[in-house]
Amino acid sequence: MATPTPDQLGIFYTSKDLTTSGAEIPNRVVGSGSTVFTINVPALTQASDYWNGAVGVFVGTSTTAALRGFFFHVRRWDSATKTLTLAQPLPAIPSAGDNFKLIASGQMASGNEVYTMKVGGKQPEVETVTGTLVTGVTIKKASALLGEGTLTLSYIVSPARAISIRMGTGNNGPEVALTANATNVPVYNSDLSGFLLVDVVFSSLPTVARTDTFTISAPKGNFIPSFEGYETNDGVGRTRYHLVAAKNKSVSPLDAMSAFSIWTGKPAGIQTTMSGAHSFSTDTPGLFNVVNAATWPTRGFWVRNRTCNAGAGDLRYIDYRSGNTLYVKPVAWGYLRFQNGTSELKTGMAISGGTYNATAIIDQVALTGGTWSAGTATGTLILKKFLGSFYSNEAIRIDSTQVAQAAAGSSRGFRGYTAVSWYNNDRIEPTCDIDIGVNLPASGLYKNPENENIAPDSVTFGLYQDQTEALILESLMAGNSIGIWTRETILDGTQARQDISGDTFISWY
């Protein structure tokens, strides 16, 4: 078997409004009367709230220049007024006739690859990116594996016309010969991982050797929206789910991506140890000290204890850091197994305990067996705004009506972890904001939750924050695809952040 090169991996947007696999996400047209916070879209026909949480991006050469390649995030869609209300202001008021794409994760993979790095401040998948000296070469995509920094594009004419690239002061990658017009030509850096895709107009190439330089930068807040503070200003946390499809684009049946591994980015910061103990609170903020957090973020980040729970670990969310003192949010989230469910439980419902008066709001419902109609539903509830404890066999109520029964005592914790006390010398470190889960398509279709705050059913999420503990599949064969779901857990009253690392890393042999 051959090993496909990095340009053979395609990461595609999915959207629940598509009806054909691989279809292009359609352009939507702005109507009159839009503002920096609202977009009027007369042609959209879906019911209110259908587009809540969707990602949008302005496209087209005739679109208002300040908006081209700009991403936005939808707080709410109102079908009566034909208005998308946005989470953050646009840099300019959209004009009637401007074009944009609207993407609501789920159901089907599109033919649009996820936008990657910006080149000279432009998104090459949307805007034309060319140099000033190396004419005839248009950059169509800059791989995330290039990293941020200065890219040099070199062109030579002898002994033959060719181009190559390098990042920073490193060595140039292999030269790519140019002999005719070509599209989507991969040009690799020296380590053969990062690359540009370029189009070439042979007749427009220079007749002498030349170089161009470009600033490569990572777009921020595109796929993972940065509006936590807007979502949680009601004092209730959220989880957010987004789906992309990863595809082996090779056409050769021998090109298998073996040991296909997936993991996520994490904030900077070296591992350190606890200085003292930390007994977690369930209803009030707390604090604890560590030996050395000098390289850590200063606000709004997760930390992971690698020692506790017999090495299985535990998580806390840090509101802010002052030196080596970390100010921590209470563990007001948890889990409750239920049985004998007679009335369907849904995200956002408030429940209480029939005996000991525990209260909580349901964040997610994972049904594992039985049916609501037969009164035999079983499963697990993920709870937030969680006060008190539920006990085994206790009634679970909505208002004063029993709707299910606790199958076991409740537990506390974030993102699938069980909260315990932390102790002196426990090893802790900053950890990623994002959990991931894999969704194999069935007849070309992926899970299709109602909106971004509803979990895709039967997808198991976990924390995979580096290559040594990656999520590993056996192989991704040529032409095959898998869905990669991301989950962001947003706690009560979390401030909006522009710097969440939502990067997904993939490797294979």
C-alpha cells in the first residue's frame, strides 16, 4: 500500500440543509435593511430557529470588500422577519446583493473544504491571492501545517521553470516543475507536511527568477464561535457541537491512511504540581495554588489533574489566574442515570428530586434503552445548574410530576470526568477546550441533531489532547469519509473568548 500525501486529506464542511452528498453549499443573497448585527435573507424558507448556531462566511468578488472571507455566527433565525441575528457585529453593513454561505453542522458532507490559513490577511478559498513579483501563480489554499509566520515563494527559470516554498528562515521544500497551465498544484515545505495549493497560468510566469513573501496567519473564531458570554448571560451553561467530514481524496485503492489518528490543540503551559489540597465546591467559586503556572493562560481555561482517580484524571475550569493562584468555578455539572422514564426528557428542562429536593437543568439526554411511551426509557442525563444530590430509586420530577426514576446516585464532574478532591503534588496542566467523537456515515448520512446545542446521538466524546493519547481508527481507505464531531462545554457565566484552540490534528502512516 502507498501512503497518501497530506494534500490527499480533505476536511469538508457538513450542513443539515444539503440533500446531495458532495454538493456545494449554496450562496445566499443579502436583502435590504441589514445592519452590522442582522442580515436580512428573503429567500430563506426554513422555520424559525433552524439556523441558530450556524456558521456563515461572505463570499464573491462583488460582495462588499470589507466582508469578503469574514465569518459570522448566528444567534437566532426568525422566519417571520427573514432575519439572521448575529452574535457579534460585522465589520461593515452588508449591502443588498452581497453573497454568503450558511453552514449548520450535520447530516451530509458538502463539496466545500474547510477554510484553512489566511495569506496576507486574505482567505484564499474566497479571495484571489497573488504575489506582486511571481506573476501567473495564484494561491488557492495554505495548509494549517505550515504554521504561522512568513512564507517565501521562490520561482526559478533555469534549468527549468519551477517554484518552491519555505517558512521563515528554513530550507526550501522540493521544487515543483512548471510546464503548462495547471490547477491545485501542491507545493510542499521542507518537512513535506505543510503545503500550498496553487493555480498556474504558464504564459503569465516571469522570464527571470523572482520571490514573493506572504504572512501566514490562522483564522480565529471561525469554526468554534467566540460568543460564550452571549450564550451564557442567562446564567446557564451550554454545550456546542459541530461536525466536519474527513475524506481520503485519493482515487487509488492502494492509498490507505493507516492508523488514522485524531487529537485536538491545547493552550500553552508546562505541567506543574499542586501546592496544597483542593476540595471542590458545588455552588461557590474556590481557589487553589500550584508550584509554577508562569507559562499558563491568565483567564478562561481548563486544567487537568493527571494523578487523581487512579490516573484517569479530573477537570476544573479556571476563571482567572493570579501568579500561581488559580480561581476555579464550582462543579455545578454532573450525571444521573435514570430508569422507568414515562415522559420524554429534553435539553433545557428543569428537574428535581422527589425525596431530597435536588435540582438541576438537563443539558443532554442519552437514551440507552426502552421507550418513553411504554414507561421503560433508560439512559443518562448530563446536568448543569446542579444543586444537591439525587439518590438511587428517587423520583425524578418536573414540577410536581414524576417523569422517571434515578437508577443510581448522581455524581459530579465535567466532560465525562468524575470530580474528586485534589491533593499536594498531584500533577496538573492546562488542557484543551474541545472534546471529539467519531461518526461513521450510514448511507452517506451523519447524525443530524436539531441544533448546535443538542448532542448527536450515539457519538462518544473524549479528551484527546496530543498524539500520544489520540483517537485512533484502523484505516481510512481511498474515497472513504468519517465524521469528526467537536464538543465545547461552556460553563455558567463564561466570558466570550477569541483564542479558543479548536484545531483538530490528524496523522496517518
